[in-house]
Amino acid sequence: MLGEDGRAGASKAPGGERDPAVLAGMTWAGVAAALRDPSSSVAQGVDGAANVIMAAICTITGNQPSAVCSSPTIRGLEARL
């Protein structure tokens, strides 16, 4: 997917940015530590991307599983896909 600027890997999807540059220079341990901190750009990016993926899955499965697909975040993202 291309981003708004036309670069691969810099796409902006509703609910989360997926820019691999946030991982530049980080070790595996550094990434793991960043994922444990919900305020970090790494954790926010991964969480946002996961939410977009879940919204897409909910769209194609008829909103199943309902425990996930009925969340306000996922419902809002589904409407934007």
C-alpha cells in the first residue's frame, strides 16, 4: 500500500500509521520495551494497525466474533474502510 506521499510503507490507514521508520535503529529488546509502553509511537502504531486489520476481518466475516467487532473503535474503523 502506498501512503499519501506515494511511498511504500508510509501508508496512513484509519486508526493508525504504519511507518517502519519508527523502528529505525532500534534493537529487538528496544522494540519489545516500546511495545510495553502504550504511550510510545511504536506501541500506538502497532495497536492502530492491528485495529485496522481487525476492522477488515470484521467486515469480511459479517462482524464475527461479535465480542471484538462490536467495539466502538472497530465499528468506527469499519465505516472508514
